[in-house]
Amino acid sequence: MAGNIKTKIFEMFLKLSLQQKFIALYIFIIMIPVVAFTLIYTRQVDESAIKDITTKNEYLLEVEKVHIENNIESMRRTAQMVVSDNEFIDFVKSRDETNVDELLNFKMNAFSNVSRLQVNNPTIENIHLYTNNPFVNEMWPILFSEERIADKPWKQEAIDRNGMEMWWYEQQDYDILGRYPYRANAKISVLRELDYPKDEHLGIIEISMLQKNFFPKMFSTVDAGDSAMMVIDQNSNYIVNPENRFLKENEIRIDTLTSHFEKEKKKESFSFYYEDQGLPILAGAVYIEAIDSYMLSLVSLETIFADTENTRNLVLGGIVFLVLILSFLTYKMISYLLKEMYRLMSTMKKAEAGDFGVKVEVDEYSEIGQLAYHFRSMLAKINRLIAEAVHKNAVTKEAELKALKTQIDSHFLFNTLENIKMMAEIKGDYETSDAVTSLGSMMRYNLKWKNDFVLLQEELTHIKHYIDIMNLRLENRLTLKVDVPDKLLASEVLKMSLQPIVENSVKHGLIPLLAEKQGVIKLSAERTDSGILIEIEDNGTGMNDREKDGLSEKITAGQHTETLHGSGIGLVNVNERLLLHYGTDYGLQIESEEGAFTKVSFLVPDLQTKGDLQHVQSVNSG
């Protein structure tokens, strides 16, 4: 397919005038390198810009990771200080009724110390201790009964961790007393179980921080409009700033992001590129081990790509405009330079039309002038020859004509075909070259008629050449399958006994169906008691019983009348030759089924010589 396109383009180029060829080459030589350079350069600009954004994105993620790790450490330290306050913990684990003095002492000392932890660290939103000790009264805003978190999904998991910390994201924070929504802010909490004595559940401590404080960059009030940050927790839940303009305006789809994120995910910093509804996005990610979550930063590349595309279009537009102007100027210059050549071409056309007395203007200083001079000399010589030819008598002209005819023999024809083959190979048209080779072989085979009998192998080779030539016209829709044992290749058969049968199969049996399926011709030979049975079968249109019987009768009777399966002239000739050379016991047999196949078979005497067999074996081995 690609070869045919190249050939057609080359043929179109050859049909152009010399002036048009110069312009086409001029545009091709200039445009191709410049366009290639522009495309490569703009791609490098894109890659450089993406690399810079990736580096910047990774730096911002690392900075944000440091802030998050500081917040994690702050929350852990707060939780540890609460757990390490012995007076506070002793009060919570006490199983005795407390009197007023003990309660006031706890309120003024241990409880106040824990309260100051929150006051001293304003980023800490809540310090809650949920206890199952029925002897401990609730003290807002720190000490609460564990019954208040009975419906929390994280309660049992926090207990199962046996004192190990657990991080939990809460997208809507409510007042612990259940009276009203508490600031309607999302928060993140670290949870730990308290057990005293060992392995005896005492309660759960919760240290929480608002997500806008925990993830400062993600909830930043400075919204660039082309970027966003988000967090993916250990359960593959996405935590985002719902007010982020980039996410809202572009309707970023989480499922699309998830599919790409899961493919690239690893426990370290990484970046990847993907598209969401045609929007190019660069995503950077960093793993935060402490909370088993990923921080993602999404940056739109639309502006960068648009700027690069505008630059590329501007440059290419300028190049096209400049090339068009230069091509026009070049066209005018070439027109002036080739004016003499076009004048000579006009003179040659007149001479071609028979006007050998046309006047040829000569400019001896240019190459075109020298060509015109030689052309004028040639016209003068032609005129002299014509004048001489007129004075010759009819006998001389007839003798010369006969002499000329004798030169047009088979050698001239084969040499001409060989030259055509070489020209096709030089142009890279190997299909035409192979077809000319096959045609030459067929013509040699036809012209070389020294004997009525040939080797079966020679007849098969002739068939293959015929199929090759037909495939050139039928676009390789024919397949020849030969099933002949090597020991039968040296058998003698009538020359041109197989080709007419194969030709009849192609023209009348296969060509009507080649648009629907591949045509197959199977040629086989086998030795029988009666001789060598040769069969030629096709998968073509076939014939019904009436058509088959009618054709068989006409072949037997030697009639050349037209039938639905062709005139049958080729089959009649083959049948008559078989009967003539081998006798009445030999002849064509036809089998057919409509829409399926047609098979023509015949017997030949089993005749072969040892010398012919050795010749065939040497050819095959060679």
C-alpha cells in the first residue's frame, strides 16, 4: 500500500512542468526542515516547562509535608502530655465516689493543666477524653462519657489497636453534646485507647485539629485558579477544599484521577500526567507515612500548552507566508530563465506535428541555445533524408520495408521486454518487473514450439507465470496450489494442455466471485493404473447439472458455441488434441457443483525418460 502511494506521488511529480518541479522542490527543501525544527523546538519548550512545573510542584509538596509533620508531632505531643499527666489519669481511673473537695482540686489543677494545652496551642481544636468509668462526671469541654461516641465508626477500631494511635478524617464536626453543628468545619483526629490496669479498657483520648490548619496549603485563601491540593487517606477517600476554584470550574472527576493514581502509586514522591475531559493535568504526590495518606497537587497545563501552540502556529504561519512570497518570486525568475526552453518546446511540437520547415531561433551563448542549434541541425538532416526517400522507387522502398520487418523478430521483442523490466526495477516497481518477467517467460514458451510434448514441470511453470500476470490485474486475488509429486515432474504432457483449462476457470469460474472471496485453483497429479491423472479444480461459481452436461456434450462434439460457462473453445481444443495424440480413450472429464466448484480432469500416458528426470531433479535442487 505504501509503495503504491509513493509510486503515485512520483508519477504525479513527473507529470509537472519543469518550472513546477523547481517550485515543488524549493518548497519541499525549505518547508520540511523548518517545520521539523519548529515542532521539535516547541516540544522541547513544552517538556522544559513541564519539568520546571514538576520541580516546583514537588517542592511545594515537600514544604506542605513538613507543615503536616509538624502538626502531627504537635498532636502526638499533646496526646502524650495528657496521658502522662498522672493526676489527671488517676482521677479518670478512680473507681470511688469523689467528694466536693477532690472535685474542686481536680478542676483547679489537673483539669486546668490539660485545658492549658489547648490554649497554648491554638491549632489544636479539641482535646477529648471519653471514659467508660461511671464514677467520673463529664466536664466540658474535655471529659465525656464514652457513651457519646457509641455510634462513631472509629470507636471499635481505636480499641482494637491496643494503645496504638489511629488517625481519622471527619468531614463535618458536630458539638459533642449533640446540640448544634460545631463550626461546620472538617477536622482530623488522632485517637488512642487508654487501658488501666494493663489490658483493661479505660477510655479513648481524641486530639483533633481543623483540616484547614492541618493542611494549610490545601485550604489556602490564595487560590491560583489553575491548581489544587487534596489528600487521599488509607481508605482511598479524597479530602479536598470544596471551595477550590480549579476543582469547581473544571469539574475534575475523581474516578479519572483515581484510575491514574492507582497505576502510579508508590511510597515516595512521584508525578504523573493525565487528561480529564480534554484538560491536561500534571499531578504530583508525596506519601505521608505517619497518617498513611498521600498529599496530591494538581496543576493545569492548559495555559502552557496553549502558549506553546500559539507560538508554534505563529511561527509556522510566518514560515508559510514567507515561503509563498519567495515561491512566487522564484516562479517569476524561473519563468524568465526558462523562456527560451519553452520557445524551443513549442518549435519541437510543431516539428512533431509534421512541420519540419519550422524556424528555430538560436542563442549560442546558453545551454538552451546549444540544444536549439543541434535540434535545428537534426531537422535539416531529416529534411535531407525525406528528400532522398522521395526519389527512391517503389521497389527499393518495398525491399527496405521487408528488411525492416525481418528485424522485428523474437529477439527484438524479448530484448524490449528485458529493457522494460530493468526500467521498472530502477523505478522500484518490482511488481511490474515480475509481471514482465512472467510475460516474457510465457511468450518464450509459446514461441518455442519445437515439439508438441513438454515436461509436466515446464507446463506447471507456464501456469504459474499466467497466474502471476492475472494477479497483477486482479490484485492478488488468485491462489495456485500445486500438488504434484517430484517423481511426476519429468512426465510428458501435451504442450499448452493445462493453461487453457486454468484460463477458463479464472475467466468464467472465479472472476465473478473474487470480490467476495479468494480464488483458489488446485492443480494435482497422481499415477494410476491407467496412466497419470491430472486434475484442475477451482472454488468458483460452478455449474448445475444441466449446464455441466451441456458443456460436456459440446466439448465431445467439438462445438464452439457460447454457453453460460464460456464458449468452451479452449476446452474443445484441448480435448481434440488429447484425442488426436493419445486416442479415443483419453479426453476431458468435467465435475461441478453450482456455487461450490468445477473440476476438469484427464489422463495422459505415463511416459518419462531417465534423462528428463535427472534434469528436473537438478533444476529443483538448484
